[in-house]
Amino acid sequence: MSMGGVEALSLRAAAAKTGAPGFIWDRAAAARFTDLSRATSLGARLPQLSGRTVLLATASQLTAALALIELDGVARRIVILPPDVEPDHLDAVIAAVEADAAVIDDGTTAAPVLALPLRVACTVAIAPMQESLPARLATEWLLMTSGTTGKPKLAVHDLAALTASIIVPSAADGAAVWGTFYDIRRYGGLQIFLRAVLGGASLVLSKAGEPVADHLARLAQHGVTHLSGTPSQWRRALMSPAIRDIAPRYVRLSGEIADQAILDALRAMFPHTTVGHAYASTEAGVAFDVNDGLAGFPAAYVGALRNGVEMKVVDGSLRIRSPGAASRYAGGARLADADGFVDTGDTVELRGERYYFAGRNGGIINIGGLKVHPEEIEAVINRHPSVRMSLVRRKQSPVTGSIVVADVVLKPDAKGEGALQTALQDDILKLCREKLPRHKVPAAITFVPALNVAATGKLLRRQG
């Protein structure tokens, strides 16, 4: 069953309608979605938020989740702040959306938020409502785009768009327990949260800074059946012995290019599990899922209407028209062209009967006048049997202006010293020379213990 008709309901009503006692867990507390059908975590001040532009500014994902269910249909706008929003960005957001209220919790410390005239505290203590709910409004959901630099950009959605791609499983599928490495205040995590709420499933939340092993242990404790994250998050999880304690029925990758190496690694770890990767963006919504175990996507997807989504490729850039797309940017700026297609900024290349992602248009490295996508080189390095993950970056060169170098994290059983490391570096470079044009072969391979992953779950890329 598709939730494309959810515009007739508030999220609270949709959650109550499932009748399933879905739980949501973080490290310290738990709640049930359906408890909010006749109760509140925002207390007696909830009616004061009616018709307002509300910043969701809680420190806790759990209180954010509860507040989202209550605010939809009550607030005129919900502005969902990611946990790592920069202070200067926060000032700009408040001014741009003309926020007049905020939902906070005990961990909220941002001074611009605390200066707003109306602040309503959200807690995990759900209590019966003392008065009826305000009239149902068509709430707008505003999400900060991932990778925001400079002036923040917020994409404006409604609940119908956010749930356009969600298929609710039948009762015969059994109770699902979703887990996600994402934060639910970003688009990828929000999609998983909505799937759980609307499907009556349970959800295990991550926590910023939590050791991977601890998160995997909680996933195992609650019997996770469906688990989602970026390829970088999955690579980090595969480095932990605790991953052997979970047995999901479905694993999902999104947010970054899912190369063949990570798909194969997950298939080897979970041989009886469906391994899928999805393509989505905050602006364009969810475009497709691929569940055949292969990187890229079938060329037949382009130019066809699939689940209401159309795709085309213009000058190598993927463009999407979808019922799940945001309507505009906050402030009124358009995000689609005259035909309704959103330029994703992602480059794809057709090889045979399949399109493959090459990288971001804005992430290209210029090597002596030739263009290089770091992700294309990483996909080759990651194929090496001793490599867990890699990051390719630019380094200044007095001859060509730039060269590419690679930082590589090895699998635990591949580490060595001295001559062994040199031989392994040579072997990785040999693979690159076999698979890549000369200008794309890294000038140097450096083994590192770990790579930094941003709060978005994506590799933290830098230029050096």
C-alpha cells in the first residue's frame, strides 16, 4: 500500500491508524508512536504552536521524533534543524523563515533559539491531552539541504511529498524493526522514521558520537530487521565484530555512491539478506531503489515513468521529476526547471545497459586540464581485497597544479609493517593502473587508521 494519499491525514492520525504498537528507542528511553494518538509530549502548551513557524531544535532524536508527530497538522511550518547546524547558519535560518516559536528539550543550548519569544519543551514523558487538538493545518516541512555551505538552503516539502515513495508492508510481512545510522533530522533518516511511523514498525535510533559497536549491540538487542545507512556508515560497521550479532532481512544504502565493493561485502556478511541501494536527495525526493545486488541502475529507468518518477540525463547530469520532490526553496526560489525536473548535480555514465554514478559535479578535481571524479577512483581502490574504504583527494603539484592521492583504510587482517605495507601499496596502485586512465591513478597511497565521516553520514571530503 502506498502512502501517497497521506495528505488527508496528519502524521499523528496516520500513526494512530496503523493500530500497531511500534516502539522508538534511543540509548536511554523508549516511546510508542500510537501513544500520541490521544496524548502529548509537548504538554498543555501544544495549542500555542498552532499556525506558527516552529523550529524543531531538540538535542535528542527521540524528542524530535515525538515532536514531529505532534507538530504536523498543528504548526504552519516545521523547520527541522540538523544537530550540527552552525551558529551563523542558525541566525540566517531564523531570519529567512521568520520563525516565531521553537520546540526544545533539556539539551537545547543554541542562543538564537533560546531568544525566540515562544519555546515549548518536549519530553519523553507522554501524558494524556487535557484539551482537544487545534484545527488540522496543511503543514510545510522545511529541511536543510545536505552539504550546505555559505548561506543555508532549506527545501520545502509537505507530508504527501515526503511519503510519496513509502510502501507500507502488509501484516503478512511480519513486524518490522527499522534501524538507521542516519539522524532522522536529515532527509535520509527522516524517510526511515516516516516508514516506521506509517507502517506501524519500530525504530532504533542512532546517537551522535556513539561507538559503532554500541549501536550495533542495541540493534541486536531490539531484533533489527531492516537497517539503513550510507556506504561510509556501512563500511565502518563492517569493521566492527559486533556486526555479526545482527541478522537483518533487508539492508539499504543511500546518500553516497554504492560501489560494487560495498554491495559485495554486505552480501558476504548477510548471505540471506536483500541488499538494496536507493537514490534520493533532499530536493528531488526518492528516485528509485535497486535490489539486484549491482552498482548503478538499469538504463531503462531513464526516460520511463516508474512509480510516478521520471529521470533524464542532460550533459551527464541526472535530473528527476517526482511527486516526492520539494516544492521550492524557502524564500520562494525555484529548485526545478520549467518542466519540473530537479538537477541533482550528480554525474552518471552509461556503460552498456546500465548507468553508473561518477561523482558530484562540484567535486571534480582538475588534473592538468583533465577532469577527475574522486568517487570513480575510490570505487576501484575499494575493490582490492585488503581495502575497507578509501578517500581520494587533491594535492597541490608544482607541475600539473594538482595530483590525486588516496587515504586508505585496510581491513583488520590486512595490516602489516614496512615491506608488507609497501608491497600492498604497490598492489593497489597496480589495480588502479589496470582499471583507470593514467591521469586518474593516484600519485601516492597512504594507509590511515580511519576516515572522517560527517554528521550526514558521508565521507568528509577536503582539499589539500
